[in-house]
Amino acid sequence: MKEIKDLNLKELKKLNEMDEKGLKSELSNSAKTLYVLSMKKEVGELKQTHLIKALRRYVAQIKTVATSKGLNIG
């Protein structure tokens, strides 16, 4: 799945090592990308709809890691 690798999703281990600032920026970038992909899907420009599911789960992972660290980022 070359397309998913192009999204530059970090592994869970690397997310756990990040600090609050890094997690916030990662969440912000991922949420923006998710929004863009969702809009492209609605317009009919997105052929690889499986990317939305992968990105949604990645955003959830970021939020879970932040919550487990006691951070309120999102």
C-alpha cells in the first residue's frame, strides 16, 4: 500500500515518544489532511477512498496517546 506510506503516518512507538507540542502538530497536520481527503471524496476527485479510514484511525491513535499521557490536545 504505497499510498498509505505516502501519508507519512508514524508508528505507535514513535507517537509515544513525542512530547505535547509534537503531538499537537501531528494531530493538526493529520486532521487537515483528513479534511482535504474527505472533501476530495465528496467532490469525486479521490479514487483511493481507503486512505480516509487509515487517516481516521491514525488521528484516533494520536488522541489516545495524548489521553494516556494526561494531555488534553483535542
